[in-house]
Amino acid sequence: MQIIADVGGIPGKDCRGFCKYCYFRKVKEGDPLGCKSCLPGTFGCEQCTTGVRESKNEFIPPFMVINSVKTSMMMGNYGEDDLKINISGGGDVSCYPYLLDITSAFSQWNIPIHLGYTSGKGIDDPQMATDLLSHGVEEVTFTVFSTNPELRKTWMGDKNPQASLDALKIFSENCEVHAAAVILPGINDGEDLRKTCADLEEWGAKAFIMMRFANFRNQGLILGNEPLIEGVEPHSLQEFDELVRSINQEFNLRVTGTPLCDPENNTPFVLAKDNDKEYLDILSDVTSEATIISGKVAGPFIEHIFDIIGASDLVNVVVVDQDIGCLITQKDLEDLDLNELKETVIIPGRAFVHDKKAEEILCRDGVERIVARGPDKLSVDGEMSGTLSQEDVLKTELIAFQDLIEAINFFGVRKK
């Protein structure tokens, strides 16, 4: 169990400048996207306006961070052996000016500390890593990009790249390190990637998370900020899948990829590989008709699972021109062929579309359709699956698909 110690921070401002590949670079103020958190009759809320842009969350004073964690500890029923404090924020936690102050305070409680996503750009002296370890930091998630200092300087804007890498080495040698890198074609995806992995393996890092670079709207840049880097064509989904698997075979690291794949746990959608229905037989029968709208990563897997359980005559999957289902927006729904939709449509739970607007768009051909949201997630991505067993993943997917089937049976048109 992890208690979040949110230190706040704004991307680009509180991380010593944007990395060139950063998802939030070029994001401007804009109209709300709409989402499931919008109140009835109200278009827009904090989540789909400033929240998705992470544009308003300044660094939080240290006493407020400490008190928030203390309150969480008092209110929660936590066992002494299964608790960790996860320090995270919208900026780079290594740039939080009071990081050593709050870790020193937390160290008095003898609770292990997880230093959430940091690029190390706030570390000017590797001694800072040693100090953090002495305060009880036992886990670090570190965006390395490359162990080549010049590449870090050029692409991350790291003014002290060697100090950052020295700190990463100290962390790797003394605690559990999950390194991460956004993979840019032609920049850090070839021999440099293998050198980085070799260094991480030698230093003692536990895991390596490979993140596919997104440069266009249908790859996730839904905030009007495409392209991030002119002239760069990201890996296709298949190319990225193959790259993750090859790195996993070559190095003694727990390698995962996002938006796919985890070679060890066979995610996302391990259920789609279960052709003998050993686990799928646990699910309830599908008794109603519905259309599921999904993204290009998940869509084929979902379709295959419903085919395996013998429900493809009742449920069809329509894939929009967006890789990730959670990042489906109003525009993606507007581009759909309504002739493909049944009378009930299930959209992803976290899609950035207002409920009322989704109904208007999907019923504009005169057919009165029921539009409902499915579960927030149907599987786990590489950032999560690397910390889970295959049994954990199977349980997560079975619960999610049971929820999805129940939504189909409740909202769908029952087959006569």
C-alpha cells in the first residue's frame, strides 16, 4: 500500500524546462474536453480542463505535504509491513526545493520511501542521492532516456547530465530502481539503447520501462500540441512491440513497454491469449447486444476475447483512429461510421468526452442509442504490469471484463 505525498509542480516549469519529447510541451490553454467527472448539465470540470493539462498545480509547501501524509496515515488502516510513501508530482520531484526536508521528516516514521518519477535534472550533486538513501528512499522511478550525457543534455535539457547519471548509478547500486525511457527513432533506439540497458544492468537497476514516443494526435497528443518534434515518425505499434521483446531477450532487466508490451506477463490483455478458455469460462454469459468503441491498441484484443467466449454475434468492436482508448475525444466519435453501431454503445470509462455530447454525436443519424461508459481499464500497461505477477494481471482483467459484460447485459438490447 502506498500513500501519495503529492508535492505538486507544473510540467516545463518545475522540471528545469521541457524535454523535447515531453507530452506536455506546446500545450496551451483551451476549452474543456468533457469527461465522466463533469457534473450533469455542465460541460467541463477541473479534470478535463486544467487537470489534463497539469497547468495549475504549483509546488506545495513542505508542511502541507507532510501534514497530508500524516493525515492519510491516521485515517487509513495500514499494516506496518505493507506501507510505503510515494513522493510524486506534476513536475520533477528532484526539482522540488524541499525534497530533502520532507524525506527527513518521513524518515522519523521508519516508513520506506518511493521517489516517484524523476529525471534527475534537479540533482546537481550526486551526494543528494546518498542523502535521500539515508532518509529511507528504497525505491526510485528514474527517467534516464540515455546514459550518454550528451544525448541527455540535447534531448532532455539536462544542464548537469553527468551528475544526474552518477546519482542514478548510486540509486541503482543501493535501492530498487525502475528506469524509464521515451524511445525516439534514430536517437536512442539503436546501439545507444543497448548501451543504456547494459549500463543499467551493470549498475544493478531492477527494471526498464520503454515508452513509445507520441508525436501526433492519434498517438495521444489530444491537447492541440502536435507535432512535438518536426520530422520524427514514431515507431509503429508492431515495431515497438518487437523492440521491447528484443530488449527483454538481451538483458537481465524486468523490461516492459507502454502502450505495449510486457513479454513476461504477456500483457496487455493476457486473456486474449487464453484460447483454451481456462479463465474466460469464469465470466458471465453475454446476453445482450452492444457495440464497444475502443482504440487501436486494445480494440483487436477485446474483439478476440469476445470471439473466444462465443459472443461475437452479439458484440462488435469499433476501433477509432486513436491508439489509446482513454484518450478518445469528441473528434474521434465524430469520425465514426454510425452504420457500424448497434443500439447500445459502450465507450471507454475514461474517454475525454462529455456524456451528453457523446449521445448527441452517436445518435445524429436519428437512431436513439443508449451510450454508456465501460470500466476505466480493461488491462494494465507496462508502467503497472512490471510490479505485478501474472496472477495479479489475470485477476485484474477478469474483474474488468466481468464489469464490462455486466454493463453490456444491463444497457444492451437483449437477444430474442
